[in-house]
Amino acid sequence: MKLETKLPERPGLLHAVPVLDVFALLWLLFLLGPSLLMQSGVTVELPPSRFQLERFQETLVITLGPGVDGPRIHLGRDAMTFDQLTQRFEQLRADGAPTKAMVLLQTDAGTPVGIERQVSEMVLGMGFRLAMVGANVSDPRGGNPKSPAE
């Protein structure tokens, strides 16, 4: 006795479904991928620097930028005033963070130097390690960095 199937020889779109699944997954990856990356702070124009910093397990990123009514201060992605920043660091110091955390200070090129000095003195005064962050310079000898007009 020979078994016969009543299904058609060519099932049509049945072979295309796995391909559509792959395209749907790739589309989701490219669509959602940038939002899944860990980014801290806000975008600023950093001054050039030839130095690179090693990676730290725990980092706190302070971003300073020029604002309309005074400087913009961000701790991570949270906007705050200088007094709020000081209170947050006092709380972190009480929790024992200075022994574990590294503070990275990103300063926009248009931010007044006095604000940068004030924030860095506050951070260092509370016992945290501080590093200034700058943009990479393409010339290894520290040649002329790009001017803002370029």
C-alpha cells in the first residue's frame, strides 16, 4: 500500500516565513540598537586631548555646558544646580563611593573656566578621584587641533 499526500507539492509562502522572521529581527536590531547602548551625560563639544584614560568599573560623569541663565550641570543624564550636585556628592561620600568611583568631568568648550574649577574643587575636596575628559587629537605630537570654525 502506497501512502499518498494530499498537500500541494509547493507550499507557497511556507518557505518564506523563516526569511521574513530573520528580516524582522534584523529590522528590530537596527531600529532599537542605538537606544540600548549605555550612554552617560549629554552631548557637548569637548576640547582636544592627546591622553586616553583606562576604563573604570564605576564612573560618575559630570557634564558642564553653557546655558542661558548660567551653566548647565548634569550628573549622568540628570540636570541639576551646583547646590544639588554638592548634596548628591555628599550623599555618595556618606555611602563610601569615593573609594570605588571615578569622576569624569566633561566640559563644553564654551563653559566658563571658573565653573569648571568650582566643580572640580568640590569633587576633589570630597575625596573623589577626578579626570578631565577631552576629545581625541588626530596629530600624535599634539599639533593644531581643529578650530570651531572648521
